[in-house]
Amino acid sequence: MKQSVLFYVAAVIGMACFTSYASAQQLPDSLLPPANLQDCIKYALSHQPVVRQSHLDEAITEATIKSKLADWYPQINLDYNIQHYLQIPTSYFNGSPIRAGVENSSTAALSLNQNLFNRDVLLASRTARDVRRQAKQNTASSRIDVVSDVSKAYYDVLLTKRQIAVLEEDIIRLERSRKDAYNQYQAGVVDKTDYKRANISLNNAKGQRKTAEELLDGKYAYLRQLMGYPETGELKLVDDTLQMESEVSLDTTTTVNYENRIEFQLLQTQQRLLEAELRYNKWSFLPTVSAFANYNAAYLNNEFSKLYKDNLPNSYFGLKVSVPIFQGSKRIQNIRAAELQLKRTEWDFETLKSQINTEYTQAMATYKSNFYNYTLQRENMQEAREVYELINLQYREGVKTFLEVITAETDLRTAQLNYFNALYQVLSSKIDLQRSLGTLTTSL
């Protein structure tokens, strides 16, 4: 009996462990809480669909390049056929029709072709490095977008959480003030005006908190989307205001360097590919040269059962040169079009440089403005707290009125919310400035 009980208990424990293990295997690949900004970016760079697609595009590009370069290798083909004449072909010999041939025939042809000069294959080999570089640069561009978007969404979530915390602190103060005002009203010290004012301010703060809480869910969902994070996975973020404050500074003496921008690098790669396209069109005047060798096994017999009894082979090798002579000026026009396209790229560089300069100037101006506002709002928040604490103390000593306390509380809440808004704005504008400088790092 005891053995049966022990066996049953062991079986239950085993099933429970197996179920827990299976459940663990089905859990989504989520972050270990709590996660800081670097954790979120690292996760996004590994899971974001756009980045994954970019890596797949690189793999597709690599396979395409290898497919093109495969034409440099010997091309070996085997052709086989078997046929039966219902009517043997007729030919004339000495003015008389004579049927010549056999009813059954079969051939097996083995051919080898080696390209010695082919402009299509030469273009593929000359541009392989630039094509690979272009694919990697497209991936880098996607990674930069992800880093920028995730960083802003991360800061936006933390800002909203800080706003909720500020409102909760204000609600606690207002509830205490309302209670004090109500007790004084019940004691007949003051009329009900102070109590009503406190209640109005309290309701306003609760309404703001509810709005922020609802917005927070939407901002979390947006951050999950940018990270490629499971919808049902728990996402906890490190809420460190001191860390955020330490990240607001940026050297504003840095000047823009065009070559740091991924868009400029992509355009340089495109220019090299267009130069290769121009050479490709010029090569159209050159011959195509290839070497070949063929072996043909021929089987002929009127009786099908004896078709493969005798083999009458033939073989040969040679050199093939194909020279284009006249194509109605097609090659000349293709060269002209390639030259114009290359010249057009020079203006693309000018346009891009102008755009980069504009983005840099605007981003720098926005960052400086937001940084200045951030320092002012931080000072305002500190002073508003001091004013509130002083007025609240004076009110309890009977020097200040309750209306002044409510006003000081409102000013403190406004100053705190403005400070965190300014903090988010300066961090967001810093990201835009780093992006305009081409210094937004994606290597984690």
C-alpha cells in the first residue's frame, strides 16, 4: 500500500515537473525585468521584423551574387533523346528519291562550356563587393531607425510613468488638504469654500492621473511593437530619473560630417555601381569568348531491341567568339544613358548634403532650445517645491490662506509635469541631433 502511494506521489510530481517544463518552453522570449534602454535596444535589434527582414535581404543578396558568379565555372550539360520514325526521311540521290536513315535512333550529348570573357559575368564579379556593401548599409539604416524609435518610445513610457507618480503625490497632498479643510469646516473655523476648492483640485488631479494611466497602456503597446516584443509578455522598465538626467548633455561644438551619415554612404555605393554599369555598357563592343567541348554518343538501328547494341560516337572541342557588329546604335544610347545617370548622381550628392545640413541645423537648434528649457524647468520645480513647503507651513501657523496653499500645490504639480516634459523633449531632440550627425550608435 505504501509503495502504491509513493508511486502515485512520484508520478504526480513528475507530471507537474513535466508540465512546468513544457510551459517554460512555450513562454515567449521576453526580457529579464527590469530592462534599461540598452536592453530594449538590444532586444529590438534581434527581434524587430524590419531588422530581421534586412538580414534576410543580405542573405538573398549573397545567394544572388553567388548565382551570378557561378557562370565563371565550367557549365556541363547532358542531353538525351530517343526517337522512332514512322516514315523514314526521303532524300534525292542522282535524281531519284531514296529513303535514307534508320527507324530508331538515340543520342546522348555531353557538353562543356567555359566562359573566357562575358560582360555579364564580369560585371557580377566586379560589383559583388559593392552589392554586398549596399545590402549591409540597408541593414545599418534599418538598425538606426530602430535605435531612434525605440529610444524615443522608451523615454516616452518613462515620462508618462513619472507624470503618474507626480500626480499620485499631488493627490496625497490634496487629500490631506481636503481633510484638513473639512475638519476646520466641521469645527466652524472656516466656511465650506476651502473644502470645495480642495475637492475640485483633487478631482482634477485624479482626472489627469486616469488619462495618463490610459495613455501609458498605449505607449507600452507601441514600445512592444517597435521592439518586436510579445504582446502577452511582461515588460518592466528601469525608472531611473538620475540616469536620464545624466544623458541629456551633448557636445554642441561637433560639426556635421557627411560621410558619417548612412544615406551618404548608400549614395556613394550607388555611384560606384553606376560607374560599373557604365563600364558594362562600354564592354558591349567587345566579343564574347568561350571554350567548349562536346561528346555525342549516337545509336542507330532499325530494330528497337538492338538500338543500343552499337555506338557511333563523335566528339569535338573548339573556341567560340561572338562579335556584335551592328545593333542600330543601341549600345551607344545605352552608354549615353549610363553617363547621364552617373552625372545625375552628382546632383543627388548636392541635394543630400543640403538636406543633411538642414537637418543638422534644425536638430541643433531644437536641442539647444530644449536643453535651455530643461534647465529652467528644473529650477522652477525646485523653487515651486520650496514655495509650497513654506506656504503650507505658514498656513498651518495661520499666516497664509488655504487658497494660497491650493495655488502653491497646483504650481508645484505644474512645475513637476513641465520638468518631466522638458526632460523627454531634450532627450528626444538629442537622439535627433545624434542621428543628423551620423553618430547614433547601433553596435551593442
